Amino acid sequence: MSEPMKNLVNRQVKEHCLLLALIDTLEVILSPKSGHSFDPTKFRQTLEQVIELMAVHNETERVELSPALQRCLPEVDYWQIKMLEIQDEAISTRPFTSTSG
């Protein structure tokens, strides 16, 4: 794997980790079991971070990662890449709903 591709993948992995941490934070904020009163300012700030990160992350996947994968993977992997693009589109357009209850 080329150095630019490694850097791109590493950046995407770091963003995934950050996104998971932000989602964990949202779940704590929204959980009635957390023992803390709901803080609308913290909720709004965290949600804005999620939205910003998702927008940048999805654009990077669309503009950089998908084309790079298409260039370096064998033709038989074309449909796997297309499935990833469809999944990314579904995730990026799905409204956030808390699983905490």
C-alpha cells in the first residue's frame, strides 16, 4: 500500500474512533441512568461535533477513498466498493436516534 493510501486509511480510522467516542458521549448525555441532569448545551455541542465530523469524513470517503480503492483494487472488487458506497450513503442520511433508554 502506498504511503498516501496508508495516511488516508489511518485518518479515516482515527475519525471512526473519534466518532464512536462522540456517540458514547451522546449516549451518556441522553441516558437517564447517567446520574447527571440533561445539559442541552453539552448535547448541542457534541451533536454539532458529530455532524461536522460525519460531513468531513463522508466527503473524504466519497472524494478520496472510493476513487483510490477503485484504482488499486482488482476489477472483481468493484461491487464490494459499490456496496461500501451504498452503505456510507445510508449511514450518512439516517437520522440520529438514541439507543439509550
